[in-house]
Amino acid sequence: MYRPPAFRETHPERLHAAIRAHPLATLVSHGAAGLTANLIPFTLHGEGAAAVLRAHLARANDQLADLRQSAPVLVIFQGPQAYVSPGWYPTKAEHGKVVPTWNYIMVQVRGTPRVIDCPVWLRAQIDQLTDAQEGGRARPWRLEDAPDGFVAAQMGGIVGLEIPVSHIEGKWKLSQNQPERNRIGVEQGLRADGRADMAEMMAARRAPD
């Protein structure tokens, strides 16, 4: 991934937090048919060298053929993103040397996949994924809410996937390469566009660690 120094994110806790906040990722593999990519929701477990991604996918998914070869894969997590108008830069009025761009957050993970065909493992992974998404609801849905026979039939159509994290890197492109007045201008523009989420991330990035 192209990462100019200003945009590099190396703090493990921030990288892991971004994964947990945006678990639907693009899983990219390479096999006999060339490159294959699918959107898969992941759960992250462990820290540091012990970190692993876990997921499940349909048995009918052609990508399984690649994954069973145990060749390294790339998993791309994309966080918030927003267009940045050059009109938000105060320097536009000074010299006009500004162009549009895009701000975004991205985490890329590499590792060697392991396909898992174990009902107990699958049940645990589904519970973990569901709990992560339903936990904040007033009446969270649980797997136990569905009939046992229905759940068993659904689980028969999926397989598990585990990817130990061999490499992780992040890119927080939040106008860090701009002078302070331009960064503040972008934050204000994003808020006016209803993108307070991106503005808050920019403000947090400007704050000292």
C-alpha cells in the first residue's frame, strides 16, 4: 500500500479499533483463476503476534479453492471516507494552488488462511460476530432465537476461515499534509456536509498523542 510518511498509522490499538469498527472487509486471494475478491465480515481476536482474523463463508463460494491452497491472502478494511473540496482551503483565496482530494482510513492485513470445517468452531465464530453487532441493541438477537433445525441447516452451508495476522498496516489520510488552517477548513467543510465522523477523526489526529 502506498503510504507517504504523513499518512502512516502504526499504533496497533488504532488499527485493531478500525477493524472492529468496520468488520466488513475485502478478502483478496490468488489461485488458478487469477485474483478473486469477496466482501466478508471478520472478527479480530488476540493482540500482537497472536492476532487472528476469523470469518465464515459459503461452501459454494469459488474462493474456497484458493483458500484451501494456503497461499497468502490480503484483507482490506475500509473505514470512513469523504471527498475534500478545494473550496474548503483558506489558501485557495491566497494563491489558488489547490485541487480536490479524498480523505479516508484503511487497514490492510496479510496472512496465510486456514479453512475450518468444525461445527463447534463455526458456532462460536457466528456467536462472536453476532454479539459484536447486536450487543448494543435494546433487544439483541441471539442465534438461540432461531429454531435448532434451521440453524443446523444454515451452518451446513458454510465453512470457517482463520487468518493469523502476519502483517498489518494502516493509512489515515486526513489532510495531515496540509497547513493547519487548511486542516481546520476541511473539518469545518466536512461538518457542514454532515460528515462530523470524518471531522472528528481529523481533529483527533491533530491532537498530540
